[in-house]
Amino acid sequence: MSSRDLVLMTAPLREDFTIPCHEIGPAAGTPAVSFVSGLHGDEINGIYILARLADFLKAVEGGGYPKLRLAQRVLIIPAVNVLGTNTLRRAWPFDQSDQNRMFPGNQMGETTQRIAYTVLEATKKSAYRVDLHSSNLYFEELPQVRLYDPTPEERETAHLFGLPSIMERSVSPVFTTTLMYAWKYWPGQSFLLQIGQAGSIQLPHCQQVFRGLVSFLGRIGVLEGVEVAEADQEALYFTRECSVRIYADRAGMFVSDKSLGGWVNKGQELGYIYDSFNGNVRTRVTAPVAGLLTGIRRQPMLFEGDLLMRICTRTP
């Protein structure tokens, strides 16, 4: 096992910095699984989960769990955007375009493009590649596996994470600049795990995903000896047509007592938009369809047109 610097970056306007990673398991061959998180620095759930996973797998390799054996190599990059994590900024210093999203990168390009290139080179040959994300500072999402133009094998493997839902999403122009898109040009399977809300840790989400990743490693034969518990219920699979969004029809302060993962009925009250000055209810927010509540706005102050909730229906 080793913790090393994936790449050393020279930065003329500040101190040099490194992107660290963990390589755990048998030294021979390409890592069977690559885990990546922290592309934007504020995706704290993913950073926390992968840091804890690295600690756990190092303990396994060191004999701390005698019943477990790491049969294949695992690569973990907990925080690609080290500067963003340390400075609490999404954009990289001196780079207002947030180019760390732009994969596959360029070895001769700007700082973020060189990092993108290095991360892709380190992960692209793995049989399984997993990117952990959070939406943003405003919106919390139920832990889920997201697939983009998946293969039949990816659709089947997505169930092995043991998360509550699996969602197919459309390939957008923004998606074509991401690590997931760059991975698709290489053999193997690629997955994006969407977890909670950026900027803070939602511990129940993290615990659920951590257990899911350990089970996933057991199910694919990378971590031997894992006692895989059967999920309480089968993960729900939603196509892109099953996702229904609720937008604010006026500005104000959004308040809801709903929790993610609950089922709602058509017409059910989900929250209220209040006047933030005098406290009057400006409008009620009701469910336009029956379905599973998979996303909710956690920043109460909003403009007209802001996304409030996402509901996934059983059928389009």
C-alpha cells in the first residue's frame, strides 16, 4: 500500500502543490477500481467517504480485519481540487472558468488542464471507475447512482452499490467536458454517485454510501470476505423521463419539513414560500405527481424559477 503524489504542480504565483492519492492492494497490474472525488473542492461528502475508505482498506491490508483480503488493487483520489478544498472556493485561483471540469485535459495546458490529464491517465484503464459528486450548496439529493448512456453491463452493475435509486440522465453539452464522459472512450464501466449537498457533511448519507462502496468491492471480487447484506429493498431504477422538477413560481423564502427518500402523493403539500420580510405565505408548494422525493432545496432564500424539489415517478 502507498500514499503518493499523483502529480506535482508548480504555481508561479503561489507555493507549489500536489494532488495526493492512495494505491492499496497487490502492486502488480492496473488498479481494478478507481475512485475519484472533490473535483470542485466543496464536495465534502465524497472527500470524507473516500478518505475513510482509504483508511479502511489500508487497515485491511495491514491485517486489521483478519477475515478480509484485498485481492486486487484500488486507486483512491479523495480530492482532485486540493486548492478548492483548502480555500473553500469552487473555482481554482486565477481561473474563473472552472477548467478542472474540462476533461480529457492537456498535458501542455493550464494548471487545471494538466491535472485533468493526469487524473484521466491514472484512472482510465481500471475495470470500474467511480466519481463521487454533490449537486451544489443549495440542493440536497438522495444518494444515487447516475448513468449516462449506459451499457447493459453498467445498468446491471449499478445495482451492486446498494443505493436507494439508480437514475439515467441525458448527455448534455456540459457533460461532454466531464471525467465521466472522458472515461467512456475506454473499456470498462463508469459510474457517478450523487450524494447529498455540497459544502457540508450529511453523515447518514456518507455512512450509507461508505457501506455501499465496501459491499460493491465485495460483490465484484476486489475485497474478499465481505459479508454482503441483502438490501432492505431493491434499488429503484428511474429513466430520464421519470424525473419531475418543481420550480419556484415566485421569489421568497422556501421552507419544507420533508425528508429525502419518502414517497409523496399527487397534490400533497410539500412546503411553502414565505415573504421574507413580513412572513406571509406567498404560495403553497404541492406535488404535481406521485413519486419518490429525491432532491430538495436546502437554501431557503430563492428567486422565481429556482429549482425546489425533484420527484421521480415509477412510470414516465
